[in-house]
Amino acid sequence: MKKDLALILFLIIFLSTNLAEIGTELMKKAKKGDVKSQTKVARMYDLGKGVKEDKLKAVKWYTLAANKDYIPAILRLGDMYRLGDGVDKDYKKAFRYFKKASQEGDVNAKLKLARLYYLGRGTEKDFTKAFNLYEIVSKNGNCKGTYYLGIMYYFGEGVNKDTEKAKTLLEKIINDPKAESSVKKDTKRVLKSLEF
């Protein structure tokens, strides 16, 4: 019994020491400018994983990595400003971050940037730019891009109105086994409510 207790105490101390060393090592790498480590530290503060949640520290670390063009950090900063998550909601900053990541070729950034163009948040409303970005996203197999393309064809936003093309695109989502269930559900609802 005493041996078991001693072994358990040893393991607890050993494991907690190793976890602390990992944290120390991660922080050393982050301070030296390693973008992956900076983003991991930011994520820990962002989510309160292993540290007390601190959105301002998260923004600081994400910004350091984003300034070195690290896409995951750029995208998270864009989302934080778009949603007002730990920072004041700022669509212009969100737009700049998504545009930067989009220019680096990130498909998720293109999707989010298209939505900002479509809604005119952080930039002038521009259906043509939104349509072009959704088209790129859709061609990369993203069902949300296909969904928004279908909607834009249906209403003739940024493109000539074409309800048959809209219906074809929306039905493509329903038949796509890889499509997200939430997008499929929205698509089914939209197909029932629109007149073709």
C-alpha cells in the first residue's frame, strides 16, 4: 500500500514537472520568435488552457505570429475582431486580416473575406468581389462557398440571375457526402422556401 502511494506521488510530481517544463520550453520558443509556439501560447490564453484565460495576452501573441505571416494566427485575429471576442468588434481590422490571409491563398480566409464583401462590413459592399471569392472557395470543395454561390445566382447578386444554376449548385450540396450537416440542413430549408 505504501509502495503504491509512493509510486502515485512520484508519478504526480514527475508528470507535473514535465508539464511545467513543456510550458517553459514553449514560452522560450515563443519569446525567441517561433510562430507556431507563439500561436500555441496565444491559444492557451485564448481558451484558458493551462493558464488563466486572458484575451489581451492572446491578441498580443497572435499578433506577433501574424506579423510574420503565420496564417492560423492571422485567421484567429480576424475572427476575434469580427466577433468582438475579447476585443472591440472591428470589421475593418477583421477585413484586413482576412484579406492578408486570402492573399496568401488560404481558402477559409477567402470565404470569410467574401462574406465581409457581401455584407459590406469593414469595406464597401461588393457583390462581384464576393461572388468571385465564393467561386474560388467552391472550386476548392468548400460547401459553404457553393451555398453562397447558389444564393447569389438565385438573386442575381454579382452575377446574372440564373435560378437553374442556383438550384443545381444547392442540390449539389445535398448530394455531397462530404458537405457539413449544418450546411446541408440550411440548404434543404432554402430549397424548400425558394421558388424555382
